Amino acid sequence: MRYSKDHKDTSRQRLIELSGSHAKKHGFNESGMASLAASAGVTTGALYKHFDGKADLFAAVITAELERTAKMYDGFDPADDASAAKSLAGYLSIQHVRHPEQGCPLPSLTPEITRADDAAKAAYQAGLLEIHAKLRRLTGTAEDAWALMAQNVGAVMLARAIPDGKLQREILTALRQAGEKLLADSSSRSISSGA
């Protein structure tokens, strides 16, 4: 049976999305093609119809996951402190810590990029720069955007690595307050500079 191009594209996107969720929860390198295929409800052969291999799938997952994360910032108004604080609270939440499959790929998949091929590294760098550009619009400077990104990703990684729920919340609260201060300071600078 022949499928339309739209069906193939939709199937490919679904495979990327479900494989991405699986990889964020279980690790991409630790997951074989069989478990990635099973997470998408298909056979390994079906994955190979869409991807040249595991490395090709990983580059596609990285691209899609980072694009999804970057799009989350599209509707943000830099002058809307409440919206920025709500986003920060969502990112630095116990929900995000406990459910990596539903969240940002940076805390889950960044460590795996160091061992990935050049295609995955290029996809990662492009996606990271896109997210940085969106955060720069919110913070006002490249330095503050990098700082906010590194703080948030690092906080989630630290919280995921420890079993003590109280300590997890302490880390998340501290970084949420630091992020709110960074955003407030950025907002104050842009108001005083007339930007």
C-alpha cells in the first residue's frame, strides 16, 4: 500500500515526538532502536524507513525538541513580568523535574550531545542559539540570556540527580528567585536606558 507524502511526514513527526519523549526520560544513548520504536508503537523496521539509523534519528529528535522549546517563547512580551515569572516557575518546577519526557530537552539530552556525531552537535548548536535569541529578547543582553539558560538547565539537572524532595525544592526556589532578579534587573536596565 502506498501512502501519501503527508502521511509519511506525519508519521515521521510522530516518531520523532514519541522517540524524543522516550529519550528525555530514559536517555537516548541508553535506548536501543527497539525501545525507541516500541515507544512510538512501531517496529524497528518502520524507524529505518524514516531514518538512516540511530544517529539520524537523534539529530532529528534534537532539532524538533529544541524548536519546540524555542517556540514556547514566541508569545512572551519582555515587558510582561508576570508572564516571564510564570514561565520561570513552570520550568523550575517539581513537575518538570519528575517528568523529563514532557519538558525541555536541555537538562536531559545535553550530556549526550558530547558523544554524538557532528550532525547532532550541529542541530544542538542551531537549536540552542535559537532559544538563546528568544531569551535575549526577554533579558535584553546576550550575557543575561546565557546566564538565565544555564541557571535553569543546571537547576533542573541538579534537582533530578538527588532523591531528597525538600532539597530539590530548595534548589528550584533559589534559582527561580535568581531568575526573577535577573529578569527584573534586565527590565530596569532597559527602562533606564530608554529601550
